Amino acid sequence: MPSVYIETYGCQMNVSDSELMLGVLAREGYVRTDDPTAADVMLVNTCAVRDHAEQRVLGRMGELKRYKRPGDVLGVVGCMAQRLGPRLLERVPQVDLVIGPDGYRSLPELIARARGGERAADVAFKGWEHYEDVPPVRPDSASAFVTVQRGCDYRCTFCIVPMTRGPERSRRLADVVNEVTRLAASGTTEVTLLGQTVNSYHDGTHDFADLLRAVGTVPGMRRLRFTSPYPTDFTERVLAAMAGTPAVCEHVHLPVQSGSSRVLKRMLRRYDRARFLEVVAALRRAISGLALTTDIIVGFAGETEDDFRETLSLVEEVGFDDAYTFKYSLREGTPAVRLKDHVAEDVKTERLERLITVVRRVAARRNMALVGTTHEVLVEGPAKRGGLLQTRTRTNKVALVEGSPDWIGTYRRVRFTGTTGSTFTAWPVEQERTLVG
Ligand code: SF4
């Protein structure tokens, strides 16, 4: 049987898309391999959000091309493929095919053409494409990602995603529920709904509130997560659905990007600092014990020291449980290329370090307060060190626990015994607790 190796960079949407590509190729008889040297087809699923990510992929292509034997195929897929298109074929002569996020259906055809010596790209947007008939090939796990929306209609000036993933479109609610029902039947108990602005989901009849209620009540579905929401798309209906659906977890990843209203305006985010704080307050009123994480960009064009301090103060004021922090990276093709007053690299670096210090301090303070408390955790798998198990709370806190490998995929109650500031050590408080489902 032919084998395919897929290396995935970037966000969870890319992880989910790699599972779809495996599904497309499984129908052609391909099996997955984790060894690129043994693969007949090597695919690199890429991210275009930061220049650094693209440079990493180009470096990696230099390594993978060495594993190519006669007849093997090397492809670049995903957002960077969409952004650069046929230019990638010129830039890396060993690359045989380039496919954007809407073109995965053409993988078998382009692979066959590559075997015939033809190098090709498919980077057309297909507004109808949801891969509804393609069963994703997922790892055997209690958790699964389910894409419910593709593309983005927002135009944040720093972001390349609308250019790489095209306009927003949502899957039909019934199709999502059917997929989740099948997952539940095969033992999945935790689902993360994916979309670029997932809470703006609308299939023409049903909104995100309907989707949460429908997915959250699929028998066997114990935990429901979603990422990433857009702050101002939390309608009263969505808040009520979150509060009224027990499976919805007490964690929201709420990208703020900056604490300065002036910078948010330049980013074309559709809220200012005050509005963001209102959304935080509304979420906390709706969901008690809510954990909040965020994304923050430092050094966006025109960001002054005062603007940056507003970001620091917002982190303190909200009390985020964690934050993904990034230096702004100018992307060709985004509206921000037209902005002036770009921030010097050394200033960005210095601000990033200061931000990380504050984020860690705020997170550590919140996490220290949790030592001694008990939580339900899902046992995800072996931890990277110490022969322990890695587990996760509903609030998305990671705790390392001593236990049997049989516990993987089951839910346990644990007491937090200590914290590094970001992760926890924990102790099981009840043996032989609930099994999957
Ligand atoms: S909402 Fe903004 S940041 Fe998010 S994907 Fe769309 S354009 Fe990019």
C-alpha cells in the first residue's frame, strides 16, 4: 500500500485539515507513516501567519527533499501554499505539488500528475468546500477537533488568513451533529469545534448558540470546547447556550491582540479596550469559574510605549490564565503593509520579554490559588517526563498525575498538589472513577 507522511505546522485548524487529507488519501488506499524516509508521498501542511513559520518550512523542505526517492512526491499544502502558490514551485525545485486549504480533494490527481513528471498547484478558493463526504482519519483519542466553519470575513489589518482561507462559510448544523454522533459512538467524549471566528457560525438557519446546544447534548459528549471566538460575537443567545449546556467547558480562548484602543483601531478589530472588558465581564457572569486565555501581538505598526503599557495593564486587569504572545510580523498581502511607523525589532523584542514576564506572573498568581483544589480531569496520555500521566481540567489546566496507563481516555478526580506557575502536579482523590462515556 502506498504511504503518506504529513508534517503539520500552525493552528488546530491545520491539525484538523491534515486529518482530512489523510481521509482523502485513505480512500485511495494510502496508509499513514511517521517516517518520512519510508513515505511515498510527503506533505508539509503549512502556516502563513508569521514570517518565522514560513522560513521554518522552507528550511524543513531542504531536509525532506533529501528523503525523496525516484517516484516519490513532495508537496506543500495549507496557508503558505495558498499564499505563495506556483511561486513555491519556482522557489523549491524539488516540490511537486502546491495545494491551498480548499484544494485537498485534488490531492490524488496532483499526486498522479507529479508521478508523471508534472508539477502543479491548486490554490483556487471554493466557497462551497466543506469536505462533507470525507471521513477524517483521526488518532485514537478521547478528544477530537471538528471544523465547523472555514475562512474569515473579518479584515484585521495584520492577518493573512482571509487571503489564505477565503471567505467565511459554515457547515450545516445537522452535518456537524452527525459527525459528533459518530465520534461519540466510537468513544470520543471531548470535542473542540473549530473556526476562525467560530462564534460567528451561522449555517443560514442555525447560529452558534444552536450549535452548542445541539452538539453539547449528543449522548456521550462530556466536554465541549471551541476555538477561536471573536470577542464581539458573544451574543446573549450564545452566552445563554454556554451557561445552559453542561458539556461546555469553563474555558474560553479570547484573542484580544492589544490592550490599547488606538492600536485595536489600527488593527481593525471591532472592539476597543472598554468593549473587550465588557465581553470578559459578560462571560464571567455567564460561566462561573471561567478560565480565560488570549493572544497578544506586541510591536504592531504605530504601537507606542504608552500603548504597550495599556496591554500590560489589560493583562493585569483581566487576569488571564495564560496568553500566547507574539512579535508583530509584517505579512506581504495584508492591509497593514500600508501602515507607517513600524516598530524597531529590538523594541519589539524588549516589549515581548516584558509582556511574557507579566503574563507569567499573573498566571502564576491565579494558579497558586488553585493548589489544594479538586478537579475532574481527562487523562490524555503519558507525560513527557517522569513516567507520569498528562491530564487536563475543564478549565484547560494541565496537571501531571501518577497513575496507570489504563487511565488514558478516562476521567478522574484529582487534587492539585503543586504548580510550576503554569502546569500542576496532582494526586488522584478517587480511584477507579468514571470510565469513558
Ligand atoms: S478574525 Fe481577524 S485575526 Fe482572526 S482570522 Fe479573521 S482576519 Fe485573522
